[in-house]
Amino acid sequence: MTPADSASPPPASPEAKAPPAAFGKGFVLDAWYFVALARDVKPGSLKRHELLNDPVLIGRTQGGQVFAMRDICPHRAAPLSAGRIVNKDGESETVECPYHGWRFRTDGVCAAIPSLVEEQDFETDRIRVRSYPVRESQGLIFVWMSSDPRGAGEPDHEPPQFPGVVGGEARLVEWMDFDSHIDHAVVGLMDPAHGPYVHQQWWWRSEHSMHEKAKAFEPREHGFAMVRHAPSSNSRAYRILGGAPATEITFRLPGYRWEHIQVGEKQVLALTCLTPITDTKTRITQIFWSDHWVFGLAKPFLRMGVVAFLKQDGGMVNLQNEGLRYDPALIWIDDADKQAKWYQQLKREWTKSRVEGRGFSNPVKPAVLKWKS
């Protein structure tokens, strides 16, 4: 088994037997999605999120356990996130609905219906709210979105582990919601040619500094990487790190891109998580860790740069939507759009492998790509 492959999944359920969705439609299922920073999910808290068109409650018990369940009470559809975590009648901690007090364990099973009287024989534990597998890792919280609409089955792989998570908690976090399907957000993120036209800060680059680049790529687990290299000479922002920085940029399904920079023994990790909220809205979260001394000094300027980039990309998404609403055919060229092509191939293979109940076979082959930017 190579690093680009994964173990065979369990046999696909009938519900999962669907053809791969066209570009700009559908979602990668049987996958882990980032939903929140662990530090933002306090003990005793309940918070409503939306993930792949579904309302998802993320909570943490007073005992510290993180859990996720569908944020709809099956009784009268009130959001459970508007309720509270309680510990009543000798039960373990449960989520209490704010409407009629129905209580649900963190696995989604109904523990109590307060309106029942003693002689009413009703099996409350036959009522369930869909629960989602959840993991807390490296200060991040991930939720598993299954292809089975009943939420049956356990994950067959764990969330990604990111290199360079150093220096304690994340040093900088910024996010923005884009009016875009995740597919368009992903290919916009990995597009190497838009920078000189969309991001024209003096400290970055401009169309007047464009020159040819050649970068080596290779397959990685559930994705691919631009292998470690010295940053381009027209990327001025890297110069503040001093020394001889070397960077590696990795993409992984369903929507993670990270740049791991090493300067001697010091590191910077810039992680971007793409979380589909609905078919037409995607949250872009950018998270930075570093143990490099200059990071503390540069953090205010880096924050301004990150916010500027997000706003510029968001503005271009809105402009692009003017054309996309006519559903035009899109032209993809080599080599500048090769990463976008790989993403589409990865998505198709992911769905096919799940439907066929076999291991994922990474379609990406080692290559050197060339473009101007």
C-alpha cells in the first residue's frame, strides 16, 4: 500500500450507489470536514453549524466530551442547540430540547420524555437524532459526513494530521463565507495563475513581475503535493522569514490545503480548510501556527494580508458568479489548470471507490508543471 492509497472501505450501502456528481454539484461523502476550533467549543456549550445543507449541533459536555448531532428535535423540530446540557435523574449528561424538555444522549438516543406519565409504556430509546462521528485533533474539530443518510457505519480513516502544528495554539485564525460551491472554492484556492491579477499588494507580486515557474508534484494520501522547494523569487512576503526558507504545499480531499515552511529548525504552517455550508456557500478558514520569532512581530501585518486576500478572492467569486449563473462550459488548460483537473479526478475516484467497495486509488501521477505568474 502506498501513501496515496487507503484501506478498502466497507461494502457500499444501496444509498451510496450514485454516480459521481458533476463539477460544481454534490459533495465528497464518507469524509472528515473541519467545523470548529477546539478552543471555541467550551464545556457545557451547544452551537449550531450548517454542514453540507444539514444543521449540525456541535457540543461539549461538562466532562469535556465533544459530540455532534443533527440540530433538529424529532418531536416538533426545535433546534436542540437552543436548549442546554443537563444531568438529571441519574442520567449521564444529555441535551435538553428547549420546547418540551425531551432529552437526548450524546449518541443521539432519546433518554427521557418528561410529559409521559408512569403508566404510559413508551420506549423512548427507540427515538434517535442522527449523530455524527466527531474527532478532536491538533486543536481542531472534525465531523464525519457519511454517504449513508441514516448515518450508519463507522469511519474507515481518521482526519488528516498536519505537519508544523507548533508553538501551542494557533497563532492566527481568519475566516470568510464565500457564495460558492466548494468545487469552485477549491480550484480557486489552488489556481496558480490568478495571483498577479487578483492579489496586487506591493509585498506580494504583480503582473509586471511575472515569470515562468516549474514545480514538481507528486501524489499524497487522498491528494497531492507541490514538493518542497525554495519560494519563488517574486514572492516577497517570504523574505521576512530570513535564512533559506523551503516550502511544501499539499492538497487533500475533501478540502484542505496547507503550506509547511521550514527555516532551519523553525516552522510555519498555513492551513486552509474549506467547509461546505450549503450548495452555494463555502466557509474558508485560514489557520496559522509558528514557532518562528518573527511571526509575533509580523502577525498584525499578516492578519491584514490574510483579510485582504480573502476579500479579494471573495470579490472575484461574486464576479465569477455573474457568469456561472448561465451554466457555461468551462475550459481547463495544462499546466496552469492541472491541479484543478486533478481535484476533479480525485473526487470522481473517491466516489467510485466507495460505490464499488474498494480502496481509493490515487489518479495523480508525479509531474513537473510549468506556468507563468
